[in-house]
Amino acid sequence: MFFGIVGLDALGAVFPEYLNRKITMFVPFPLLFVLYLLNAEKLNKLFLAALVFNLMGVYNFNNPYGLYNPTGLIYHTVAYLLYSIVLLQKIKTVRLNKVLKLATVLILFVAIPLKLWYYEGIKDVFFFNETLLYIISGTLYVFLAILTYMTHKTVTGRFLLFSAISILLGSYFQGYNLFINKNDLLNFFAVVSFNLTHYLLCCYLVTSEAETIGRNS
């Protein structure tokens, strides 16, 4: 059901004259909220709060039926910061060389390319500061998601790795649409990647908590 709704919403982003997104774009986060409640053996309240903030972000910023409201980016920023806190709770110990290597890779292949490709477009929009905060919080989440996977290279950890990859791809697609040139195909994948990011994190939390409870029982 989740992927069916996301697929319809993505198609609506490409064919707005045929598919109305006024419902489909707001369903994924409430549905994810319910799926998490039904499947999690131990609820993470920070994750649930983050889902609410993301829904508010979608309503205020990602809504194609209204003007862009930079407040939506603040809501998304708060959500990714909450995600980051959730992941920090999962990291017990980590070697400094892993942190430095990962930080170097993200700077060289994420931060610098984003700045070179999108800076001119970003600085011309009226929500520059909000966009910058969103990028920082999203990058922090990616950093911690990959770092968590690197410290626990398990099948469950792959959910986090793919979640990080998904948000990176979605950011590039969405950035191109917002700041360079609108492209229907990229818009389709931006919607899919955005929703997939949160779904994969949800899968990680449900599975990892179940494994933890299983080991302690």
C-alpha cells in the first residue's frame, strides 16, 4: 500500500493534469506512522515526532498547490535532527579514522558538488537560510546513517545505508528541479527517493529493536 501511494504521488508530480496530488502527497507519513506503531516492539518517540515534523514540512514546503513556505524547510530540518539523535543513540563506539574518512568523502562528493552545482540558484531564492539549514541537517543524517552502518555492517544496517543513498539522490534530483531546470523524470524520482528515505529508516528501527529485544530475552 505504501509504495502504491508513493507511486501514484510520483506520477502525479509528472502528470498533474491527470493525477491530483492533494491527497496522495499527504498520505505516506501518516501511513508510515501507523505502520511503525503496528510493527515496532519498542516505540521510539523521537522517530514518531520526526514523522509529524516531516508531514508539516510537506504541507508547508512541498505542496505544489500553494506557494513555497520556507517554514516547511525548518520542519524538515527539525525532523532530520531528530533522526540524527535517534542514530546517535545507536552508536556506541567508533574509531576516529572512520569518522575522518567518512567526513572527507562527504565533503568531496556531497558538500562541494552541491555548492558548485546549486549555489547560484540557492542564493537567489528568498529562503536561502532555511535551505542551508536543511542541507546541513540532511548531511548530518547521511553522515550518521553511514557511520552507524560502518560500525555495524549487518543486513539490518543496510536499511540505513540505502536510506542515506536515497536522500542523497533525492536531494540532487530536487535541487536540480528547484534551482536549475524543471525535469519531469527527475521530479518523479525525487518524490520516490524522498519517501523511500523515511521508509528505510523505519525498517531499520523496527528490525534493529526486534533484534535487540531478541538478544536480551
